[in-house]
Amino acid sequence: MFDYETLREFQAYAYFFFTVFLVFILYGYIHHLYSSEKKGIRNYEKYGKIALDDEITSEPVETMTLREKEKLKKSQKKENK
């Protein structure tokens, strides 16, 4: 059907375009992290401290609000049914 040279050429083009696609995904993710930290939505430096302070008695990085706790309970009840 296809000769060896054609398959190798197709493989090279696929590799190149897949690499470019992954680069766009990576830069999009970096932009998302940067913009969400700049807007004040998340503080990622707090998450970096998890590796240093990982005792069972240490304070959580983020506390859950009452609304989030209720959503978690509802979702757990649905999973148990």
C-alpha cells in the first residue's frame, strides 16, 4: 500500500505537528497559571509549601467554605447510592 519512505515521511510530519500542538497546550497552561495568580484567584506559592510542611497536624492550604462542604456531601451521597 505505502512504501517505507512514504511512511517515514508521514511519521516525521505527524511527530512535528504533534510536538507543535503540545507546545501550544503547554503555553496555554502556563498562561492560565500566570493569569489566575495575577487575578488573585489562586496563590500557587501556598501549594509549594505543601512539600515542606506535610505533617498530619499542619493547617490545610485552603479551607473549604460551607457551600463547598455541602456540595461534597451531596456528591458523596449520590456516589453511595
